[in-house]
Amino acid sequence: MNTFLIIVLVITVLILFLKGFDKIAGRGSSQIKKGIDSSNITKEEKDRIPCPECAEMIKKDAKKCHFCGTIIKKDK
């Protein structure tokens, strides 16, 4: 019984600590409520696609990924 109470206490303290860390890091319930505003996506971000090999975001017109060096073949 005492072991169970200690485990519950440790888990509770850990959860409270992590919630406090989220507030310090700037993450919290207000960000979750707001969500991601799609109007904040810039034109440059809209003109990017993931590299088929490494998944890094590259320009749509790229011929070669500058992260992994993969030659990008355009499907016509």
C-alpha cells in the first residue's frame, strides 16, 4: 500500500513539473486552444515540398535536394 502511494506521489510531482516546464518553454493550453493559424503560412512555405528521399522541405522547382543530394525527377 505504501509503495502504491509513493508511486502515485512521484507521478503527480512529475506531471506538475512537466506542466511547469511547458509554461517556461512557452507551450501551454493557450497555444493548444489557438491551434495553428493557417494564414501564418508564408508564400515561400507554400512553394515547398518534402524531398522524396530525406523528407526535408525543398523548393517545388528544385532539381536536386541540397540536404541529401538526391536528384529530383519531375512527374509529368
